[in-house]
Amino acid sequence: MAQILPFPARKDPYLTGEARCLHCGHIYVAVSPVGTVEELECPQCGLFKSIYQGLTEPPKGVRWVCACGGDLFYIVPADGCQCLKCGRIQSGF
């Protein structure tokens, strides 16, 4: 049975999602500070060889949301970020 460790409440934004160890193949749920894209420690083998699988997202209230409710954006080099839902160019972030 998996051991569940308490995660202390923090004001810093964090990510959570399914991770997979590239060494031993173990799949588990990882939690890390925003900006962590590699060097997750595998709870099974102990090596820092895990990565997040698929998309991850920060907790609600930390991410940018367009006025239309969309939260996915294209990065447009000349203009900035464009909402995938309504097409508006974003500003103010």
C-alpha cells in the first residue's frame, strides 16, 4: 500500500500530476513547485529521473484566465498571448 505524506499548506504555486520514472518505469502522482520540469525524485527507486506525463496545471487562482473563460493560449511573437477560445490578445499579466 502506498504511503501518503502530508503536504504542508504553502502560498507558493505548485504543480501536481502523473509522473513516470524514466529509469524504473514507476508511475505515481508528483507534487512540485511551478517551474519544475525535470529532476523529480522517484519514490520507488530514489533516482531523480522522473518527468510529468501529459499536461500539468497550477492550482485555480494562480493561472491566467481570459475574460471569456478560456485558459489555453497561443504564444504569438509579435502580439503576445492569444486565447484559443475567443482569439483575444491578452494583456495585463
